[in-house]
Amino acid sequence: MKNIKKIKIKLNGKDKQIAENYKIDKLIDDLKIPIKKVAIELNQEILDKKKLHKIKLKKNDIIEIVHFIGGG
């Protein structure tokens, strides 16, 4: 069995262990987050949702996922 190397990231202020070479779109999918209702920030930069499948997470990356809430 292959040993999968883990890295640590920060997701919404909490430490999280993920596999090396994990991509943001997989993270969003695994967390079951509705992509149309969130903004995703990586290291204080808002990401283009069309490019999520290209972005690999690196050790100590900081991800903030902000949900849009309707109201009035």
C-alpha cells in the first residue's frame, strides 16, 4: 500500500490535514459545499471558480470559504 504524504493547511481558521497534491475543487467537493453560494479565498486572494481544478494546495496554505447569505 502506498504511503500518502499529508500536508497541513488552514481552512476557515482551523488546521486540516490533506493529501499532498490535493486540488481546491476536490476540497470543495469533499466538503459538500455548494460552489455557487460561496467565495473562496486562498492566501488572501479571491479565486476564479473556473480555475479551481488547476490549483494544487501547498503546505501552510490558508483557505477561507465564505457563504453568501441572502436577506434584507
